[in-house]
Amino acid sequence: MAELTEKSATQKAQTVVTTKVNMSAEELIEKYKKPALVGLAVVVALVGAFTFYKYNQSENNTAAQSEMYQAVFFFEQDSLELALKGIPAKEIKGLQEVADEYSDTKAGKLAAFYTGVIYLKQGKFQEAIDYLDKFDTNEGIMQARAWSLIGDAYTELNDNDNAISYYKKASEYKENEQLTPSYLMKLALAYELKSDWKEAAATYDKVITEYPKSQDVSDAKKYKAKATASLSASE
């Protein structure tokens, strides 16, 4: 079982986060207003790159890494139920069991991240929140991604207040040019869903002014104009 090297993991993650996706305004609205149903391929690739990336070597952590290896393979093959539950008859543990059994290790927390992503993709949004919330790391890309996905799950549950809370956390944590603008776009649209046009316009403006090279700028300008017009109409 060959582990990913630190160099290859970093290169793969950089490739994922710098990929540009072109879409129409309508597709962008659908992407951000139904975020939990799209964009998971990026998460899969990013998590796959991070799976064995420089964890501590405690005995339990090493055991957790070993026991989740086959489940991660299932995950990357999109065999989500096998990844989640494993194959008990063959003594292959699923990610959920690893997450529960090794919750105090870094590998166990990563298994919780995987588990949350699976539940999100399956439309089990509260379960997704429960497991994604167990993930904890100082690695900026992954932690912000986890919070954004929790925001996605709350959006699907029509809980816009909590969605806003987690999108804000994602957008404010170790900001970067590649991903922060997309979190801000989700945050702005969550404000729109609450008809909070003032905050929506201000958030779109942050994308425009602080991330002028982002691929989201042109859409942010359009939606800012819409939010500003809606604010004026409501006053």
C-alpha cells in the first residue's frame, strides 16, 4: 500500500484548487443556491490528495490510517456505501467506524471528514453536519472546506442563519485567492435567501474589491447590482 508523498500530495492539491470552471450566470446561481449537490468532485480529489499527508505517527493514528486505507479506495472509486460501512465479513472497516473509534486522532478526524462528505452527497444533511463538525485541522484549505460544506448542508436544510455562520468562518479563515471568493459568493447568496440585501451587496463588494483577479468577480458585480436594487426597493 503505497502512501502519497508530501510532494505529490501538494502538487495534486494545487492542481485541484487552481482549476478554473466556466459557467453561465444561471449555472452559477444553481451552483451556489444548491451547493451541496455540486462541486463534490473537487472535494474528492482534494481529500484524496490529503489522505496520507504528513500525520503524526502515534500508534493509534497509524492504526487508523491503516484501517481506513481500503475505505478511502472505495471512496475514490465512488463506492460510497462501501466506503462508509466497509465490508464487515472481510474485516474491512468503513470510514464511519474509523471516525468513531479513532476520534481523538488526526486520521480519525479525516475519516469523519470523508464520512460527512459521503452523507452530504447522499442527501443526509444532518448526518453530514454531525461528522464534518468533528473534523479539526490547522491546514487552511481543508478546515475552510469543511466549514463551507457544513454551510452547504445547512443551506439544504433551509437553515440560513447557520449557513451564514459557517460560510463566514470559511471565508475568514486563512484567506486565499483560489477559494475564499467562492465561499464569499455562497455567503452572499445565503444573505439573499434571508432577503438581507445590505449584507449580500457588501459581501459581493468584498469579492470585487479584495479579489479583483478572481473568476467570480464578473458574477459578483451582477449580483451586487441586483442586491443593491432590491435594497433600494425595500427601503
